[in-house]
Amino acid sequence: MNSDNWLKRLQALRESMPGQDNEPDLPQHADEPKPAKLPRLDIILDRKGRAGKTATIICGFLCDDSELTDIAGHLKRSLGTGGSTRGGEILIQGDRRNDCARFFQSLGYKTRCI
């Protein structure tokens, strides 16, 4: 008899939970905002003022500095290279234009190598 009591409680709990057949599924709202369109990023190779060393500069971001620092951190870890952020740009050591383009395209950005 104790097991019948337990089964009744479990059934009552199942019926009271949301998402069961007793509640209709809500349709997706057409008024939900669409995700913002990501900007096109320019990927530039630069040698000026670096004692002959090359650097890859990615510019065109529309996000704030803290978010840019997070993106740069993920990029540097995935490439295994050094770099920094400054003035809305990401600087990566060496000629890594193609690698950076692949990374940002995988995130949904459009890129242009200059």
C-alpha cells in the first residue's frame, strides 16, 4: 500500500510540472529582436615602427573594450601567439592574417584581408 501512495504522489507531481500535455506550447514570437548583424573586420599586415617585425591588426569592432579584451584572449589562445588590444583594435604578433580570418569567420564575422 505504501508503494501506491508513492505512485500517486509522483503522478500528481508530474501533472503539476510545466511543459506537460496539460499546458499548451507557446508559439515563438515573431516580434523577438534579431541578433545584431556583426560588422566586417579588416585584417591588416603592418611592419611600420616595429623594427622590421610583422604584426597582424584586426580592426572594425563595435564592442566595448572589455568584450574586445575577451575576444582577443580567445584568439590568442587559439593561435598560441602573443598580442594586445588598443583603441578598438586587436594586435597579433606575426603574419597570422589567414588564421585570424578563419577564427573570426567561425564566430560569424565577415572578414577582409588587406
